[in-house]
Amino acid sequence: MTGKDITYAKITDDILLPVENKPNKAWWIGFTVAVLGALLWVVSVSYTFWTGIGAWGLNKTVGWAWDITDFVWWVGIGHAGTLISAVLLIFRQNWRNSINRSAEAMTIFAVICAATYVVAHMGRPWLAYWIFPLPNQFGSLWVNFNSPLVWDAFAISTYFTVSLVFWYCGLLPDIATIRDRATGLKQKIYSVLSFGWNGSVKTWQRFEIVSLILAGISTPLVLSVHTIVSMDFATSVIPGWHTTIFPPYFVAGAIFSGFAMVQTLLLILRKVMNFENYITMFHIESMNIIIMTTGSIVGVAYLTELFIAMYSRSEYEMYAFENRMLGPYAWAYWSMMTCNVISPQLFWFKKIRTSIPISWILSIVVNIGMWFERFVIIVTSLHRDYLPSSWAMFYPTWTDVGIFVGSIGLFFTLFLLFLRFLPGIAIAEVKLLLKSSSLQHKTKLAQEGAFPAEQVEYFQESLEKYDSVTEEEIKELSVRK
Amino acid sequence: MSNTKYILGSFADPDDMMHGIDKLQANNISIYDCFTPMPIHGIEAKLGVRPSRLPIAAFCFGALGTTLGFSLLYYTMVYDWPMNIGGKPSFAMPNFVPVTFEVTILLCALGMVATFFFRNHLFPGRTPRVMDLRATDDRFILAVDAKENTDHALIDSLLKEAGAVEVKYNDRKYVSYE
């Protein structure tokens, strides 16, 4: 946390500014575009429900395409939120405190988007409950628990429920803050939402335990979710899908795309909402390093896949990968390789990973690349099956495109509403940083001579990349009092 | 005798409040509760608040989830309607792991949070028991029961000595939201 003269009151004021005031022009423009997108989604999904999935470009050979691609893409994006809030909490990385709230919100909205594809692709969405083991009129013919698709239903619904509970528990103290500053109807609404939070010793004590345990159980949960998603493919006998590398490869990909999406959102958020002092260059650089690392893991996984296909000497396996690289979908494969493997390597350069515009563009490039990854895995493995006479290409219809573009609109509609009505940064958790990791506090300690000179110098050097720290503030660090 | 029910020391800094707790305790003045905008580490030990037993509840709910999840699978797949899939055993343990795991996590999370809400009386629409409106913003409130501790002048001076920005004498226990 950077900035001067920060007090507990100023933190509350800064973060609640967008909640307690009328939204600005940027919010309205963004919201209008997002709602238009969401309307496109409503139209496309309604059309799909009305006509059936014949509305999509699927054919006998390619039975899964954009829909499942979009589903896996959204679920993957969701993973970063849980990772930031849970894994970084367990590792006591307190820089997460200023980004966890918006990242968790992103998780929830991304999983909502993902879940809509699952329901839509069932063909008869009004029978979606058949995926759950409910007593039924067929003499209780149960679901097949040997199927990863059934595991997925359990995994995604558990993941959504636990993420929602985690997010809302964290919100309680902050909703109470809004409540106690509001009047009239607004106070009544936030009072109901705050569950009567009062911040007593026992409440905080239990709150911290709940957060820690939820973090502890969310960590294996998030790993299990994408593992199970990958098993939807890996347990089949389709060349290109039938590989044991899928679970770790999918999880790394999910973290990779999720952090890219967090980066895309936060870079705009900090600018539009004036959160530069809370979401600093430290956050941006750390996330870029995570993107670079997970991008490299994904790259290794791609190469391993190729090697194993060659090493297996299985005709079908080798053909599947040859077809990916050189077949009619080679453009998709090489887009994926460029966006996911080469572009994150640029973050090795400090200039690039501390540049805000470049980070933003690269984060979008990564998201595009990760969409292509799922498209490549799904469509190129299916479109040329064992019988050459049934080989086919996949061409999306307007409904396919509408559902995908529309879901991005839906996501941003929800996200912008969240920023309008709830604090985008966890207020209580950021207050914890004021007297530990804020620049203000560190300056005070440095001036009192608490650190050796070379440490102060190192700290000053590391501050140079911050756009929210002025040169004066850096110089002040070496003034002894 | 005044109508004061609670004396509130309002601090701008958590360290000052901790200091205030020490001072009051040294003078044998019991503290009713503290209300803070953020968790204060180490305050439970100081006030003698016992460690939470929520982890035990969480474990029990998790264990219940494991049992229920596994029972569901065993009942449906092995007992009620076993399926012959290529002659493979219907009691396929490895396939039972994912769903059992998910049900465990789900019940553990929901059960623990429900216990937390129940024990702290948190539910939608509950009237907030707040003693000072700024306790959720920028003030750290130390509440002393004025009926139990009658030497109000001493409390006042101790709180101010510790660095309280404001000392309030409240006639009603909680802030009215009406």
C-alpha cells in the first residue's frame, strides 16, 4: 500500500467512494455496453432453448465445440479468484488483501457463466436436474457415478457454493461499514445484508477461523474442479484427449488464464476507481510473474504432449497431433502456441512486466490464447475421427458466437453491478496492512533508523517502478529523524 | 446515580486500545467487549477469550459429509441398482473418490459457516447490536459496563491516559437504527 497521510478513515472513504456516490460516466458507458452484450446472450440462449442445440454449428463428427470450449474457458478463469483468496491466505501473502475481493467476485461470475453452458448444452435444459441423484419415476434409476460428467456436476456446484459462501462471509464486515455510514432505505437494505455484524472480539475470532478453514478446504477443491473437468476428456478414448498429463496441465492452464483475467480487470479497476494506492505495481508485477511461470508450465505440457504422442508410436495418437500442427486447424494451434507459450515469456523483461499498457495487452492475448487452447483440444481431436468418410469441419453459427460474446457481456454486467453496490477491495483486510506493509509506515520506521542503510537503499530502488510513488517520497526514506 | 449503562473508550489506533485494556485490567476493571473495524491479533489472549471450537465443528461436518457421500454412492451403485459394465465390479472404489470428496468439502463449508452464524447470531435481517457507529469505520471501541464498575472518573482518566480520542457515556446499550 502506498500513499501519504493514510488513516483508517481514509481507507474507508477511498474504497467506498464508488459505492456511496453516483457512478461516473465511465461506469455508465461500460455498463451500457455490458448490458447490450448480456441481451445478446439472452437472445442467443433463448433461441437455443427454443430450437434445441441444432441452432449451433455442431455436426455428427464434431459433437462438442464452442459451447464446451467456452465452458472450460470460464471455469478456468474462475480459478484464479479462489487461488488468490485461498492459497495466498494459507501462505500468508498479505498482498492478496487488496485484490482478493474483486478476484473472488470474478470467480463467482465466471462460474455462473460457465454453468450456463453446461445447462445449455444438455439440449433439454428443463431436465437439467437429471444429472443429480434424485429419486425418480424410473424405479430410481440412479446417475452413473463412474462418469466424470457426473463428478463434474458435483464439483462445479460445490465449487460455486463454497466460493459464494467464502466471498459473502468476507463481505459481512464491509457491508456493516456501509450500513453504519448510510441513512434511510440504504441503511435498511445493507442492514439486512450485513446479517447484524458488529465486529466484537468473538465475531472477529470466529471470522478468522472460518476464513482460514474455508481457504484450507478451497485449495484442494479448486484443484479437484479442474482435474475433474480435464477428466471429462482424459477418461475418453479419443486420441488427443486420452492422456494422463491432463489434470496438472489443465490446472496450470486455469491458473494461467485466471490470473490473466484478474490482470485485465484490475488494471482498469485501479485506474477508473482511483485505487492506485491499494493495487500497486507490486501486485501487477507479482501477477505477471505468476502468469509467466504458469505459462511456462503450460508450454512444457504442450511439448510433453507432442513428445509422448511420438514416443507412444500409436498411429492414431501421432496423427491427432500431426493434424493439430499441420491440418486444417493449424492456424488455431499456432495462435494458441504464440499467445500462450511465447507471449508470457516477454515478462522475463522487467520493463515489460512493469509496464501497465503492455501488461494489459498481454493479459488479453493470454485469454485469447487460452480460449484457442480449449478449442484446439476439443475440435481438432474430434473433427477427424477413426473413419475418414465422416471427417468434417466445424463452422460456428451466429448463435454460437452470440452465446460466447454475450456471456462476456453477462460477466461484465455482474462485475460492474458488484463494483457499484459492494466494496471492490476488502476494507477490513486492507486496514490490517496500514501499520505493517504500507509505505507510510515503512517510511516512518526507516526515518527512525529501524533498518540498515543498504536495506533502505534496496527498498528505494524497488520503489522506482511504482507509478503511485513520487520521487520525493522515495527520497524521504533516507531522511533520518 | 446516573443512567449511564456503558462507558465507551473510542480509540483511533489499535495499539492505544490494547494499551487501554492493560490499564483497565491493572485496575481490576472488567471489560465488557471490544468492537473493531478489523481483526486485532492477540486481543483474545489479553481479554481471556477462549480459543474458538469451530475447527472441531468443521471437522465433524466434514466427516459427516464423507460418510453421507460414500453412503450415497454405495447405496446407489452397489446396493440399490448395481450395473454390469463389461463385467467390472460395481463396487469401484477409485471412482467413488471424487464425489465423496466434493460432498465432504460442501458439508464442511456449509456446516461450519452455519455454526458460525448460529453462535454469533448472524442472519439476514438481524438488528445489529452496535454500540458505536464508527466501530465499523475508523474507531476501536472498548466498552466497560458502567453498572458493574462504579468508579467512572477512574475509568475516564485511564482511558484518556491510554490515548482514547473520546470517552462516551451511553444511556442505552446499543445504537438505535430507527
